[in-house]
Amino acid sequence: MNKTTIALAILGCSATLVTAQEASSGPDEALLQQQLDNLRQQLIQQNQQLHQLQNSLSTSQQQSVAQDSAGRISSEQREPGKSASTEGLLIEQHNVFDRKFSLDFGLSYAYYDRKQLLLRGLSVFDAIFLGKIDTDRIRSHQWTADVTGRYTFNDRWQGELKIPYVYRYMDYTASPDNNTKVFDSLSDSNIGDISAAVYYRLLTETNSRPDLVWNFRATAPTGRDPFGIPNTPNQNTNLNVPTKLATGTGLWGLSTGFSAVKTVDPAILFASVDYTHYLKGSFDDISAGQGLPGEVQLGDSFGYGLGMAFALSERLSLSLNFNQSFNREAKQAFEGESLSKVESSNGNSATMGMGVTWAIDDNLSVVVNWAAGLTPDAPDYVVGVRLPYRF
């Protein structure tokens, strides 16, 4: 606009000079007046073009700002930000690929209480029993401490190594009659089965799809296997107490599965499915210390889990979950025989649990979990605490 004002001033001065010159020149007055009119018309046209260009530039800038703002909002919807508390929970339920390395310390306690009635006599009309009733009760306490390290290679690949240590305490009670009870107990500890896993991020979460991760895990038989451990029988009851307690399966296990996470403000939904296959193994003794060699293969298992988490604040979140796994029957064979199914070795384990995650800072969180067993094959309850630290 300043340039336009200066141009008008110059034109005005020029017009004054030309007018003065016209007064002295005489015959060229008409020609000079025509030139002056032409210059004035060109200046008006240039001024109009200048205003049009300024209006176009202003409109373009407004549209660009609106598009950038919409783009940022769309990006935030496609990749919702997660609080520090939910990030700690997702490390356990899913995977977080934006941290280079994380170290997870965990401690869990599982309690099993099993009662069994043994009827030794004659049942009459399914209502009257003549004989003796024995009551057996086995209570199991299991503490598991583990260290889990996860290394992120890039935004797609991640590796994991888990090393557990298991302590078990078993309490046995037998009641051969109403007046007599036999007690025995045993405790033992050893390293558990070490596992290694790899994770691959198939899909990144957007506004219309979840974050999807595929995993593959191999479990090594580093713990004490349950085969060949002799029992100490009691002469008056059917109570048999092993001399040692197993801390592993004794077999290689291979598992694969998928886990998915979707943010539905204010909740985070997560789900998983997995399948585990155990390789066949040979042992010098597959009996209770009787020295009978053979082969054993545990049944394959299929499991799934569902849950949701709520961020109560930036530092505190609450989660609910349901998990269930189905185990097929195991197989065994003594030396020189073919594998055959072990009756009643299949299982169905289901638990309902909840957890609370407290983010102490951006790197360290405390995750407390509790779960109750819903089926006879599941533990009565499980309590655990984890301390994931993200570097």
C-alpha cells in the first residue's frame, strides 16, 4: 500500500509538471493530456490487481492453517496418546515399540487348594453308603520371581528373554477315619523354564483399526522336570508325598499368537490368542522312581484373553481381564511301546482378574494384579506385582 501511495504522489507531481509544461508549450497540450490519462488508467488497473493478489494470498494462508489443524487432529485420532500409567500396563498385556530397552522385575504368588473324597465301601441305591470315607487335601503355594528383558530393534521388531525362579511349598493332609489325620509337607525351589520370544508389529493403530502384534515364543526345559521323582507312601492311607517338587515341564514348548490393542476414549481394549505345542521328550524314568524309561508329550493348548483398561489419571490406571486356556490330553509310552493318551490329563483353566498400574515417573511403573480361578483346573487365586523400567 505504501508503494501505491508513493506512485500516486509521483503521478500527481508529474501531472503538475505536465500541466505547467502544457501552459508553456501550447500545441502539444492535447498529446500530453492523453499520455497522462493513460498513465492514470494503468495505475488504477495495477492497484486493482494488487488488491486481488493480496486477497488470494490471505485466503490461501487461511486454508493452509485449517488443513494443518485438521491434519493434526486426524493424526491424534489415528495414533491416540497413551498416558504413562497405561503404557506400563501395555508392556505386560501387549507391546510398546517406542522404547529401546525395558527391564521387568516380577513376583507372583499362586494358591491351590484341592480336596478329594475317597469312598471305600458299598453304595446302596445311590443314597446309603456302607464303609469308610477318606478325605485328602492338598494345598499348594507357589512363588515365582522372574526377570524379563525386552529390546526393540525398530518400530516393527522386538525381542524378549524371560528367566524365572520358582519356590513351591506343598501341604498334604489325609484323613483315613474321622479321628485320625496324617500331615506331611514339602518345600523346594529351583530355576524355572527359560523362554525367548520375538514380536512383529503387523499393524499400527489408526482411527479405524487396532494395533496388531504377532509373537513367537520358545520355552526351554531348564527347570526340574516332574518325571522320575519317587514318592514316599503312607501305609495307612493313600497319601503319597514326592521327595522333590518340579519347577518346569521337562519339554520344549513352541507357541505363537496375536495381541491387539484399540483405544476407545476413555478406555483401552486389548485381546490376545495363542497356541502352544510341546515337543516329545525321552526320559530315563517316567514313573514315580521305579526306573521305567519312556517318552512323554504334553497336550497342546489354546488360550485367549480379553480385557480393558481405564486411565483414572496420568499416573494411575485400572484394568479388568478374563483369560482362559484349554489343554488337550498328554501322551506317554514306556520303552518299546507307542504313545497313548493319559486319561483325565486334559484341562480347562479360566481366571477373572483386575490390575492397578501406578506410574512413578516416565520410566518406572508399579503394576499390581489379582486374579481368581473360575474352574477347578485354575488356581484359587493369584496375586502379583511387576516393576517395568523403560530406558
